[in-house]
Amino acid sequence: MKLLRRIHLYAGLFLAPWVLMYAISTIAMNHRELFREEATSNPQWQKRSESRFSGVLSTDASIDQRATTILAWLGQDGAYNARWQAQRGALVIQRQRLIDPLRITYTPSDGRVVVEGQPTRTSALLERMHRRRGFDRDQVADDIWAFIVDAFIVVMIFWVISGFILWWQMKVTRRIGFVFALGGLAIFAFFAAVL
């Protein structure tokens, strides 16, 4: 029991930043009215730089290959989404950075590369942190983040199981524990059935 308590405790201390991040970011998503002023003001992309691409892109390169080459040329390697905008004749790359995401537009006809950013908004930052995922990108930082999120999931399951074991060991709390456990299960079952 002592070992179980220690693991329960130290896992919680290690993952405390992630617990707080998920809790606070969920507040931002569940209570958007708290960020009404941010939500009503649609921040415009602001130009940060403009340059001419001096690298080489193969004409038969895929969108991802082109985006990766341009990001490497800019020194902006990392997670991204890229799409071709036929009406503009441009490749648009969304560089997914937690704090300062960028939009990079490459126009092959003149080789122009425009880098744009947006003013930081608290609600948007919190949502990006909440929705961040990894293992589908080649970046080590994304994989480490995803690994810690997986560890967080495992520890959450462990907390539930170890919490029940620790509760059961304390005979004084068994009756009231049953009330809380059954109450939580009943409320969860109700919402699972009606939502």
C-alpha cells in the first residue's frame, strides 16, 4: 500500500502541468463567453516577412515535399498542414506552433514566400494546447508531447484503480465511498444515455 500511495503521489506531481493545462483549456472551450471579446475580434494575419525562394523544387514534388522544403529553407521545421490554393496559384502552409502559429504562402510563379502571424489570443493558445497531438509527424518534440499525453492517460486510469484500492483499504470511508462511486456512475450513465 505504501508503494501504491507513492506511485499515486509522484505520478500526480510529475503530470501536474498537463492536468492543469487540460483543466484550464477545457474551461476555455466549455465557457467561450469568458473570452467573448477575443472571439468577436477576428485577428487578421499580419505580414512578418517576404522573400524570394532561392531553393530548388521539383515540378513533380508533392504538396508535402514542397512544404517541407520551404519550411526547412525558412528554418521553420515542425508540424504543419499544407494545401494548394488553385485560385491563387499558391501553396499555403500552416506552421503549427503552440505559442505563435504561422501562415506561409508560397507562389511558384514569382517565387515569393510570405510569412504571416496573428496576435496571440489566450483562448486560441489554450485550445491549441488541448488539441495538440503527435506520432503522425517527424518531429521529436511532437513525439515526446504525444508520449507524455499517453503517459497521462495511463496515469489517469491508474489513479482511478489505485483510488478505489486505497479507498477500500480505509474501512471508515467505505459507506460514503459507495455513495460517491455509485453517484458518479449514475450521473455518467444518465448523460451517456441522453446526450
